[in-house]
Amino acid sequence: MTKGLKPWRVLESKEVLDGRPRLIVANHTVELPDGRRVEDFWKIQMFDYVVVAAWDEADRLIVERQYKHGPERVCLTLVAGAIEAGEEPLAAAKRELLEETGHQAPDWTGLGRYVVGANAGIGHAHFFKARGARLVQPANSGDLEEMRIEHLDRARVRQALAEGEFAMVSCAATLALALLEGDRRGGD
Amino acid sequence: MTKGLKPWRVLESKEVLDGRPRLIVANHTVELPDGRRVEDFWKIQMFDYVVVAAWDEADRLIVERQYKHGPERVCLTLVAGAIEAGEEPLAAAKRELLEETGHQAPDWTGLGRYVVGANAGIGHAHFFKARGARLVQPANSGDLEEMRIEHLDRARVRQALAEGEFAMVSCAATLALALLEGDRRGGD
């Protein structure tokens, strides 16, 4: 299917900002398949992360309401967090669900792995859906933010999504993919 | 709904990388609502962009197969591009559809505006769905990439999405939101 479409060749990669372990910015000089040379192409490296659309035993979505410094406002987010060194994405998803909300779930579905920046790279996001989550311990995220856990029924989820309460691309993506996956299975 | 949840206060913002007009990296020192001070918080500024899930008159999704330097592989993408200075997001979406694929569409639906980075910001993505697109002129994207335009029927779209052919978060988000929106309207 990819016949005739060739990758670019990186002629030079120069690190211009070292914010390890959370940020590295490099400048690439690349050669296109037709031989053209392009300078000054930004590549960014941040952490890989997971996002989880988790439904509880009463079929309500578990969300967090909190201030986020990306959108610079209080908004709804899903369970999410960075994958630790050597950690499997699914293990990170289960850990974040437990840490942030105190819930565990018996039923997990992978919704894919995607790159954040079409050109700059930035990192990979791994999306999951969990069903049947139930409270097993107090929530204790250790995050910088104070947050409020809420449980939203189906109608409220659709409303929040339509009204832009989920401020981030990754949350909207995970939620929409999770809802689609449910539609396809003819259930949740 | 947001009672008791307060925004962070930026005490200091220091620009550490000037890649204008395409990239600015700053370092924030912020104060949390509980008074804690956090240094070394990365904020990134890139361009805002649009992504379009465009269906043609035969109800096939218009996609582009091309090498992207974010995922560093040949993959499927939707129509997408940066919003120009002073341009409305919908105008940018119509311009990109015409430039990249030579199509125009009579029927547009906004699927929301989302921030790319939960913490770093990075930029805003505006998602759209277009229906009834038809070819009015030759495609001429002027992009760096060589690309191949393909038209996928519904079954093929679901398969491509499930198999990770859409490599980018923004494409997966736009497509899933567009498919959900169609489900809700009881059609496409």
C-alpha cells in the first residue's frame, strides 16, 4: 500500500534544548525523497502517556475536574499520566486509575497508540477503555493539582463532550474512540 | 461547577527557545492554590491547526497516505494544516480541503476546539466534519510531502482506525468524533 512513498532521511540532528527528563528539543535537517534539503525542522521529545476512559459498575464515566496549565482553565479530564521507565502501557493505565481515583477494573480494551505531533513527534499517547471499575481504596494521585472526581451518566458524557468541557485533544480522542467501540459492540 | 478549584498563578515566565514563528519554549514558575511554588514547568507554543474528516458524495472518507516526520513512517492522515494569521478556523479547514485534495463541500460541522498538551499547551486543534465533498480542481497542497489521496468506504475506515493506520492523535480524534456525530444523527 505504501509503494512509491518514501521516508525522509535525517541528514543532521542538533539538540537545541535539554530539559531532561521531561523535554528535549532538536533541530533536524532532512532530505526529501525528491532530493530537496529542508533545514530547521523541529523535533520535540516529551514523555509517553496513557489516557483511560473508565466506566464504573453503574455505567458512569469516571472523570476528574481540575485546573490544567495547558488550556489554563478548570476543565474535565480523564484518568491520565506519564508511563514510567520500563512500564507497559496497560500497567501504567491500571496504576493511574488506581492512584488517581482509587478504582480497579476487571475489563480493559486497548484503543490504540498515537503520536502527538504530526511533524514534531512530541511523544506517544496510549488510549484505553475500562469497564466495571469499583472503588477499592482512597484516591491519592500525588499530582500537583487538586482535583474532584465525578461520575457522569451517558447523557451527561455526551453533553460534556459536545460542550467542550473536555479541553484536551487526548481526552476527546480517548472518549470518542471508547464510545465508538461500545457502539460497535452494541453495548456500552 | 468549578467552585473551590482555582487556577495556578504564573509567577515568572522565561523564554528559553525562540524558534519563531513555529516554536517558542518558555519555562514557568507557578504558584499552586495551596501556596506551593513549582519551578521548571515547560510551556510550548506552536501553531494552531485544523483537521477535517471529509466525506465525498459517494460517502467515502477522503484520506491522504504520506510519510510524516512525527511518527517517522508512511501512514494515513486526514486533511489538516496550520491556521494562517487572522484566518477563521472554518475558513482554514475549507482552504486545506481545497488545496490538499481539490474538493469543496457544502455541509460542514464543527467538532470542537482542543488544546494539544494537557500541561505544556503547545497549541489548539480545531476539528471539522465535511460531507458531500466533490472534486472542483486539481489537488495542489504545496506541502513538503508527496502524498496519495484515497477514498475509503465505511468498512475500510473502521478497519484502518482499528489497525492504527491513522498514526496521529488528532486524526484519530477527529475521525472518532465525526463517526460518533454521525451515529448521533442516525446517519453518517
